[in-house]
Amino acid sequence: MPDTIAEGLASIVGSDAVLTRAEDLVPYSFDGTAALRTRPSVVVFPRTTEQVAECVRLAAARRTPIVTRGSGTGLSGGSVPQQNSLVLCLTQMDRILHVDPRNLTLRAQPGAITQRIDEAAATHGLFYPPDPGSQRISTIGGNVAENSGGLRGLKYGVTRDYVMGLEVVLADGRVARLGSACVKDVAGYSLKDLFVGSEGTLGIITEVLLKLVPRPAARRTMLALYDSIEDAAETVSAIVAARIIPCT
């Protein structure tokens, strides 16, 4: 990658937010997916939507591929770079912007840690149900890009079921807002749903509007022991058939 691209990125975000040395790039050459590894040419850490848009416009002008990254915990290769690519790491955009307990919503930047979002909701007696196994370190932007699920998916659904709106930077650097805070938002195409699970192929998520639900009043844990996997599986099927939907 020409040095001029790194210099252009530094002029946008500052030289301290651009990595080009080989030893600094190694941690960004893989995610949680086994056996997939490619070292990028440069890693950049934008802090605002405007900086993301400027980085995208620069990369588009130089025909440089972009791979978006959060904490790098994904298991499907979604943030693994390709040759001569620019990794746009959004972990510096980690603020929870607003919790609206009256309307049961929360707005956050893409680098906000998933567990912190549920903790912020909990201070208002609310609950963000999706619980990927990596929730203590995974970012909400990555969750949306991968449509992450978790053990609570049976009862509460997955990430897609809680995304009400998105702010995204498109491939040409334009910024778009998709969806809204309205529960009955049914007019026209549901463009936000195209971006959920798209793994960054349609644009870069820079803000997320999430739906929250009331926190359960009580929770109990049950332990049962079985002599065979088959008996345990039949019990799970019987519980669901009895119209009892456990949290996990």
C-alpha cells in the first residue's frame, strides 16, 4: 500500500490512530475463526462518523478494500482482512449515547461492549436480551454485522429482533440513517434489516438504536442429570412442546 494512503488516513484521524508497522498489524490479521489469517496493510481507529466517512472516501478514491472490525471475536471470518486491505477498527467509538427508559430504547456507538449495554439498561430496570458467548468483549456493531445470537435466543430471539435503527456509512462515504424509534415502522423497504448480518459488505455501522424490554421480575435455575444425551434432548423437546419457553 502506498505511503500516501497512510498519510491521508493520518491527516483524518491523527498519526497516533494509524498503524502500519508489521508487528502492530499482526493482532489485526485474524479474528476468532480458526486457520484464517491475512495481515492488512494499515489499521485505522476513527472516533466519529465523519472520520469514518472520510476514511471510506479516501479508500474508495484509491480503490483500497476496507474490512471493518470490532473486538475480533467473530467465528465466521467476518473481520479477517484480505491482501492490501485497510482495517477500520471501531473500538474507539464505544460510547452509550442515550438510554430512553420511557420509550424502551438505547442508542450506542458500534464499539460499545455488549455487556455494558445490558448493564446500562439494567440501571433503568430494563433488559437487552441477546447474549453472544463473547458478550463481555464483543462490540454491538459486530453483533449487528453478524446478527449474533446466544443461549437466550430460544426465548428472546437474536440481535436482529432488537435493532430499530442504524446509522451507516455507505461505500461512497455518504451517511445514511435507516429505521426509526417507532415500533410500528412499516412503510417502504426495511433497509436496516439488509445491514443486520451483512458482515460489513453493504456499509459500515456507526450508530445503533436498540429496543429494550422490561427486566424479568424473577429468575430460577434448574439442574437435571441424565444417563444419556438422548434422554436429555427428549426432555428439551418435551419442555418446548409443553409451551414452556425457558430463558436458556
